Amino acid sequence: MSKRGIAVVDKSIDFALMIIEFCELLEEKRKFVIANQLLKSGTSIRANVHEAQNAESMADFIHKMKIALKELEESKYWLELCEKAKSYPYNEHLKTSIDELGLLLYKIVSTSKRKFKN
């Protein structure tokens, strides 16, 4: 099976592309600090998922996926600021997408931890 056939790989690349577009909008609105932070954390999710696909061990895989989760939580924070700040643009589809991606990542980590213990 190709890596593109794995749901978390698909969703994480789609999310990264949406983040790039949204950050370009933030930059157009001169919201450079948030744009920079969100671009880093939002695209880092995919980078860590990608690294996990070539992990050296199950422990390494879990570690990389947990880093992806940390980046996801940071991205949620920056998106929440955009949602609550009156002068910032907001994209509801990004919130839905990050929530779906988060559920997938949490499930992968918890399932992998259970398998790793056995």
C-alpha cells in the first residue's frame, strides 16, 4: 500500500496545504507573527507524520507521532486566537480538519502504545 493510501498521511498533507493558504491570507492582512507561528506548527504535523512512516522502531514511531500531536495542539492554539480576535480572519474548515486529524493521531498513538506493550 502506498503511503498516500494511509488516512493520517492524506489528512496531514491536506491540512498542511490548507495551513499554507490560510497563512498567506494572514500575511496579506499583515498578521505576520501568528502567520509565522501557525505555518511552522501546522506544517510540522505533516513533517513528523512523514518521519514516523520511516521510524526505526515502534518506540521511534510513537515518539514521532507524539511530536505531531504536540504540533497539532500548538496549531489549535494559534487557530483559536484567530477565531477569537476580531481583527483576524478565521476558517471554520481548518478547525474541523484539525479536529479530525487530532482524533486520528490520538487513536494511532494509543493503539500503537497498546501493541508496543504486548
